[in-house]
Amino acid sequence: MYFCSVNDFSSEIFFKTARSGGSGGQNVNKVETMAEALWLVAESRFFSDEEKELIQTKLATKINKDGYLHAKSSETRSQLENKQIAQKKLEDLVAKSLVKPKKRKATKPSKAAAEKRLDSKKKESLKKEMRRAPGKEL
């Protein structure tokens, strides 16, 4: 399992800012508080080629045509806080994409479970058989 503290790629992240909508009054119209964190996955020095490939496949919908992984935030009125939130979102995305799920072990149903299933099927069949009109066979 990988964590961002192991691969601190924050030095490779850069930010774009823009004016964000929502509450804020005059502040919204004059200050660029919305922050977008961008990271060029293919050029990273902190991840191996295998890890980069894993990130690119799992986060393909969040990577633009130029190869930048991005996360936006316009939750607060502060540009600095929005930058921190966007960076945290980006780091969380990368951390989650690097976690490899455990392989599923195929199991066989127990004898009791199989019998229980067959019994319930017989009961259901009998219930439906009782609903039929007498003398009519298929």
C-alpha cells in the first residue's frame, strides 16, 4: 500500500486560479479564490513507470489530453485554503489509485448452505404449484 507521505510529489504540483462563483459579495468579483491543482503524471520523478501507468489507467477520466491530473476547489473564500484543499484532493486521488486490491479467493459454498438453498427452492416451487388450478399440467 502506498501513501503520499512516502512519495511527496507536492513540489511537482502547480496551481491555476480563477474567480469562483457563489457567496462572497464584492470579493467574488475581484479576487481569484478558486484554485486548481495540476500535476503532470508522466514527468514525475517520484514514481516508477509502473506506478505512473497505474495512476494513468485508474484516473484516466481526471487526466486531460495534455497529461495533467487536476483537482479543483472553490469551497472557501480564501485562495490559500482552496489551494491546500485542491492539493489534498490531488494527493488523495493518487494515493487511492496506487492501492492494489486483494485478489479474491474462490470459495465453495458449504454443504449446509447448498442444502438450505435447495430447500428454499423446493418450498417456493411447492407454493407456486399450489396456486395452479387442479388438473392442469404443463
